[in-house]
Amino acid sequence: MEFIFNLLVILIALEFLYIMYLETFATASDKTAQTFKMTVQELQNKNVQTLFKNQGIYNGLIGLGLLYGLFFVQDYLAFVRFLLVYIILVAAYGAYSSDKSILFKQGGLAIIAVIVSLFLK
């Protein structure tokens, strides 16, 4: 069960690092436009780029925080579980304020990981 939890956490971290890549480094790409249901022209707006890059840093830090917790924190379960709950809450807010599918796209793996974590220690 611990292996499954660790694998889920790594996948979630990679997901958030990928979101960071889209928002921070590939801001005006076709893939970013498709992912966020925007046009490339909208993404080329300087204000939108600034907002995306800022949000990208947050997502990258969440991904790095998960990996840090998993590999470097002694009592990693509590630390990682805290970040997973944070991800779920942010996804729930995104579903409420923007698009219902965000809850499962961004929070789905985190929900599963929290459930799996309940069977550990």
C-alpha cells in the first residue's frame, strides 16, 4: 500500500510540474491554449502571461513540496497528506468558480492518494 501511495504522490508531483511548465515556460503555446481552453492570442496578452507565470510558480512549488516531503521529511505522511488536502481544496474551489471538471482533473489523484494514505501507519 505504501508503494501505491508513493507512486500516486510522484504522479501528482509530475502533474503539477507539468502544469508549471505550461504556465511558466510554454505560456502561449497551442498545448497551453488547449489545456486551459483559451486562444493563443489571449495567452499572448502580457497581463495574462504575468498571471500564468505567477500561478505556474505556485504549481511548481506544490510539485516540489510533494517530492521534498516524500524523499526528505522523516514523518513524510503528515507533510504530504497536508499538501494533498490543500490540492483537493484548491481543486474544489476551481470546480466551484470555474469548471466542474477541475475537481477530478486536478484533484482526482490527490483524492485517491488521501484515501490510500488512510490505510498507512
